Amino acid sequence: MTQIIQGQAFEGKRTKELLHRIPDHAILLVWHEDLDSVTTDAILEKKVKAVVNRRPSMTGTYEHDNITRLIQAGVIVCDVSDWNDWAGVLAGATVLIKENKLFIQDKGECLELARLNQYTPEKVDLLNEQARVHFPTMFKSFIENTFYHAKSDLADFLEPIKLPSSFHEIKQKQVLIVARNGKYKHDVKAMKRWIILTNPVIVAVDGAADGLLELGLVPHFIIGDMDSVSHTALQCGANIVCHSYMNGESPGRTLVDNLGLESQSVDLIGTSEDVAIRAIHAAGADHLFLIGCRFGVKEFMEKQRLGMGSTILSRMESGDRMTDLKGIHLLFEGTSFVSQVKRMRQELKAEAKELQKIIGQGYRLFVRKGEIRHD
């Protein structure tokens, strides 16, 4: 690495929380194996200069383009190969990345903190090829694990669900469930006109509440563990429903109580997305529309999930009362007036360049034939 990167460093073992509190143009020090798409989106939104990872940013376990997206945006991505002992605190400290080494300015001195391995397009291609080779084995293991847990979770799905009292207003209503995954904001934007005209009950799963507020939409419910939603979003006026585990524990409930906010809870197995789908289906919603909810193997691998029986069961239970709108923005890209104007401008520019080329060739031909005189 010949490029020198300098900036304020911020570290944290919980990347979601870290990205909530850093300023733009920071340098991140994280412990995050296989950077996922949600984290990548947040890094790009925060205009992060560099990511220094104490875990492999890309393992080659499954194929993804998250590191490629960061590299193409000019973000330096490095894994730590050797960390030197240092007793100080990095929060807000000025650090320097130079020649695959991380330095910190401490008491007027420039101390070496770590040796780094930087990601390149070639390294990413190699790891993705490795993932493609091992995909059959990984996929087989994932499906077997999913079926095993689906069978063991089935008994819980057959039991009646005790719903929070606030869910009574959902009955016979259209409900939009939004989770923070992939390009969920693009899908929400594509559906915004429909949302305004239809006025469905909007349910945000954890941190999706912040994304909805950014887009000018206020959720009616926030459901989840509350581990990735900001305090601002929790105070937007939505009904807060905390996901409680089957043993009665609810970290989200503790957080909400500490903020002095009212909340209810629902005790179900599965991810927060599964809980939202199951509870809203049980509440008698007329139809469920999903945006950003995970379903593919890659999406679960990003969450370090080796199988997802409860997701299969919750979706099969809802059946034809559920429509997944993930990727709906792709239907509108290229068809909007703005997109058509952009495409026309690009085509006109290409034609103008071609015309200049033809005119230039004709001019040179006339000169060679002596048809043009300068006297």
C-alpha cells in the first residue's frame, strides 16, 4: 500500500452500534467476520475512509460482493495480521495507515499498532472462487440443519400465540413489514407512492425503524431485540414490541425500560423477522407485505446462521396471505422518467463522440488529398 490514509479511529466489537455513533470519514477498527451487506451500506453512507478488521473481512465460506463494493468506492479494507500490545484507547485518536501498517499518534510519537493485509480485487476473486467450489458442501449442510430445526420447532408453531394487546388494531388490515437488509431502502422508495395511498400498518423490525424515518415514514410498530435501533427511533411514537426468548429473557425489554418507554413483549422462537411475520399473521392481518426480510442462504450466512428452520415454517404458515417485495425496485429502474432522460443523454453523448470521430476522419482525408488550403 503506497497510499497514506489518516483519520480518527473508532473501535467496537458490535459493528451495528459502532456505526450509529461515528462521524463521517472515520477509520473503523472492528471484529466482524465476513462484512455483511447491511454493514457495507452503512460504511458507504458514513463515507468511511478505511476498515481495519481483527477478524477476516471475507472468509471464502460463501460468495459475496461486499468487499468489492467497498474497494470500488475507494474504501481501504484490511485485516490485522499482527497486533502489537498497546494500553491506550482508540476512540477518536488520530491513526495512520501506511505501507500495510497501522500507526497511532501518541504523546507526540508515531507508534506502530499493527501489520495489515489489504484486500485487492484479485484477492476477492480468489476467495469467491473458493466459495463457489465449496458451495455444494455448504448448501447441503445448511439445508440439513434447516430441516432438522424445522422439525424440532414445529411443536412450538402448533401452539396458540399470546399476542400483545396492541396487535388488535392489525386485524383485517394490510401490513407492511420492513427489515433492514440489502437494498431495503430502494424497495421502500419504489413502494412509497403505494404506501401513501394505501396507508398500511407499518411494522419495522429493529433498525429498519431508523431507515423508515430517514425516508419520511413513521412506523406504527417496532418489533425485535432492539439491538440495532436508535434511541431516537424508539421515541418516534410507535408501539414497541420486544422479542422475548422462550426462557423469558428479553434484552430489548431491559433497554426500553431503561429509556423510560412503554413496551410489550411476545414470546416466540426464531429471528425478529420470523417473530414479526408469525405474530402479525396470528393477529388476523388481511395481507402481509415484506421488504428486506431474509430468506436466501447467503443472507443467513451473513448473519452467521447455519440453518433457519423457523423462517421456513413462518413463511409456509402465512402462505398466500404474504407477498415478498424484496427487489421490487428493480422493476422500476430504467422505466422512470429520470432514468429515461439519463439514458437518452448517455446515448446522445455516445453519438456525438462518434460524429466527432467521423468528422475528424473526413477532415484528415481532405488534407491528405490537398482539398483544404491554408493560404
